[in-house]
Amino acid sequence: VEDRRAGRVPDVLLLLQHPSVITVGVKGDGGRSHIVADASRLAALDIDISETGRGGDVTYHGPGQMVGYPILDLRPDRCDVHRYVRDLEEVMIRVCADYGIAARRLTGLTGAWIDDDKVGAIGVRISRWITSHGFAFNVNTNLDDFNLIVPCGISDRGVTSLERVVGRDVSIAEVEEAMVRRFCDVFEREMNLRTSTSTSQSSTFRSL
């Protein structure tokens, strides 16, 4: 983020999978009251709780979930927080459409929804119009892990994945191409690709 602010790097989209982790936001208790599992249960599953600098409530990240961190300078013509969040929703909605799925927005709630189940969550930070954090899109995530929390503090809605809805195996690599294409469409950008892999996760850096 500081490199982007200083102009040392261009706009970047970082795509990755996290090891299993529960993250909390910055408002109030950050959603800690919405963590259902106790400390011993989380320890047995080797799942940490991580504080973040983003907005939003508690959420879960893990294998099979594509996490996107756009590091963008929204100046001069996109300095609108509401528009930025809606644009991230639009990216995920269009990815679902590529798979024949009609995702949507729900009034008063953020994210991308299939019926009443969330397929894509959003938690952003914008500082002097430089964005960080971003979105989490469930591709083939183990949805049972969401039972450890009340996702985003919303108790009367569910969570789903693209794989569950389409009813076949769907890989992260397959969806990554759709995600990049739709991100470019919505944000009117072109990208260059750099990929880094490790034993714990893979990440794709897209410079815009």
C-alpha cells in the first residue's frame, strides 16, 4: 500500500488462498462475539484468529476460497467508497453469471448472494483513496468451517460456494481467469501477470 501511495508500483490485484483462519474487523469487538467455536476447538483445528484493518464483521478464510486484495489508487475519477464496494460486488456477480448462476445484491447487505446464501464477502479499507483488503469468493471452500462463526454477524442467512451451486468440481485456477477478466471489465483495466507458489498457498499478482 505504501509503495502504491509513493508511486513505486502500479495498481495491483493480489489473488490468493489463505490457510484456515478467522479474521475480525475494526469496529466494536470486530465480530469476536460472533465466533461460535471456543478456543480449544479452534486450537484442535489449528485455526487462528487474526485482527485486520478492514471494515466488516467476523469471517472465515481457507483453502478453496479465492481472496482478492486490490491495491488501487482510486484517484482521480473513482473517489467514491459506495461505488467501489458496488464494483467489487459486480465483479463477483459477473463471475457467477459466467457459470450460469444468477447472483445478486441484497438490500442493506454487502457481498454477492445466490438466493439467500452468500457466495462472496467484502471487507475493505481505503486510506487517502488507496484501497486494501478486498473480497473473498467461495469457489470450492469447505463450507462446514463457516459453522465456527456467525459469518459477517448475519444469523439468518447462509453461505454457499460456486462449486455447490453448479454441482460439479470447480478449481481455483479455472475461476481465477474469470475473476481477472471480470475485474478488468468492471474497473476498465488491463493486467500483467506474475505468479508465486509456496507449500502453504499460491498467489497471483496482477499489475494494472
